[in-house]
Amino acid sequence: MTSHPSNRAEGGFATRAIHHGYDPAQEHGALTPPVFMTSTYAFESAEAGRDMFLGQREGYVYGRTRNPGQSLLEDRLASLEGGEAGLAVASGMAAISALAWTLLAAGDSVVVNNTLYGNSFALFTRGLTKFGIRTEVVDFADLDAAATAIRAHRPKLVFFETPSNPTLKLIDIAAIATLAHEVGALAVVDNTFATPALQRPLALGADLVVHSATKFLGGHGDLIAGAVIGPKAIIERIRGQGLRFLTGATIAPMTAFLLLRGLKTLELRMERHSASAQAIAEILSDHKAVRGVFYPGLANFPGHALARQQMSGFGGLIAFELDGGIKAGMRFMNRLALVTRAVSLGDAETLVQHPASMTHSTYSAEDRRRHGISDGLIRLSVGLETPADIQDDILQALEEQ
């Protein structure tokens, strides 16, 4: 699979999401890229096989490290994020762990933001530390505190999400990347919530971007996948080490196919997710039963100005608290009829979950309190249903609060 020879392979975001890197003429005229269901590849000669194993010739050797559909997906993701190269793997956690195990060694340190997806937090604070890697947790929204921690610990990696999970806290990508580069660290941004349709961390100074592609990139709740995008030399190190023998977290050919399909509608879906979430956040903000709403599109949200600066839209995630705390939150969730009680996000369906007992249960109760994840916090992933139907369901569930 090589780049399409016509200009339609380049152009705007949506055009590249549909066409970049694929020429139907090279695949018997197939409009949709084929799925290569093979675990290994034949060599035209012994010498060719040797050269491919040594990385001296382009080609496919074994399905654990590269597949033609995977290669197309990686090229397309790199184009959308504005990076040199991409690596697609079996899950978002596989992307983060393959990156970490490749780039870190015993004695190294990492500085991470204090609000992360629960399993990311567990990897950095409990997983890596078992092997002699030091992790410092700090509030990156406080740039003075971030600067102090980064300069003191001189980490190899600085890792954060923006917007962060689950409180939607915004982090200044350019500022944190500058601090990281002062000490020779790589700035890594989890761009899962925003996607490249709304935010391009690499253009703002980040070195690497990771995704749980399970979420908005796939968009249909039917796959598990992850990705890393950044400089080609680093990506190939992660492929050759983190994927090939440290994790073996290979993306399946059919999953790559489904992700390519999801990318074709990403821009349109993110526009709808964002528009519906904005309307619902405003409704929640005005409701008497709601104590507080966290959404970057609200003018009174602490990170609103930063969101307008580094994002082109505000996304489909909302967090909010109800008067009455966790009991009120559970009553609200149980009264929902259309909205589905489920973890994950970015699906066509609107999903609701309780972070403290679900996605962020890996945090201790003390850590949750310290990092602003209250027991009464609810996270809503706004889907693609008719907006009025989502709003009606939320309003009826709030009636008894």
C-alpha cells in the first residue's frame, strides 16, 4: 500500500481521514482496503528475508510487528496528528506501556499529571515503580508546581492528558512541553478525549501522542486498540522493542480495518459529540439539582480560555456533581432510560459512569480526594442520538433529585 498518486490523498482533515495512503488501483480496484488475515509472510529469497529482519529492506516479516492494514492505519493516524510516524497496538494501555518500557529504565524518573485514567495512574505509580522507575505526581494546571517538579526530578518522560479523565481539567500543552524540553525530557500527551479532529498536541510542542483508539477514533464500541504517534526514530524503537518483545501487544488485522472505517467519519462525529455535549452542559449548569458542571465549553469552566486557545472544539465528555453526593448520583444513573450505564466513552451511544467506583477505583480514596475526583462525580460521554432525546432522558432522571 503506497500513497495515492492524486491530490485527493492530501488536502483537509476529512479528506486525509478517508483517502490518505491508499490507492484502490493497487488492490484490484477495491474501494475499501482489504484485510490481510495472515500471521507470517513469504520471502522472495533468503537474502530478502535476512535484509528485512535486519531492517535493511522494507517489507513484512511476521504479523506481530506489522501488517499491511496496520501500516495504512499508522500512516493515516500520523497524517491526522501531524506526526512523522505512527504505531497501532492492541489497546490504549498497550500504547502507553510499550512506550514506557521502551524509553525508560531503572533509575529513570517520570513526572505525571495528578489526574489520569485510572489504569494509566496505576501503571505510573505502582507498575513502573516495581522496576526502579521513580514517578512524581503533580498538578500540571499549576505551572509553577509543574516547573518545580520537572526541574527537580529531571525526568525522561513528562506524561499528561488534556482534557483529563474524569474532571476534564485542561493542561497547557505548549507550556508543559517547554518545561520538559528544558531538562531534555519527552512530553507525551494522551489525546484520547480530544482526538486530532479537535486538538493537535504535536503542533503545540509535544513529542509523542498516545490514544486509546477504542474510544472516539473507533467510535462504535466494537474494538479495543491503541496508538502512539511521533518522530519516526522513536516510533520504530517502540515497534522493535516495546511491541516486538516487551509487550507483544499486536493489533488484529480486523481491528485495524474497523479503525480505518471509524476514522472516515471522525470529524463529523466529533462535531456532533461536541455540539450535543455543549447543549447538555448548559442544561446541567442551569438545573437546581446540579452542584457543579465540568465542561471546557462553559464560559465559567476554569480552563475555558485555554480550551479556546489549543482546541478547535470542546469534545463529548461532561463531568458533573449532584446535590446529595454519591447517593443522588446513583439514583440519577438508575433512572436513565436511553443513556446507558457503562464505562468507556466516544461511542455512538451516550454512556454514563461513576468514576470513583469504576474507572478510577485504582486511585486510593485519599488520592481521589487529593486530585479532585469526588465520590459524587458522574461522567457522561455524550453520544450521537437525537440531541433532544438525550436531553429529555437526562431531565427526567433529574426530576426526583
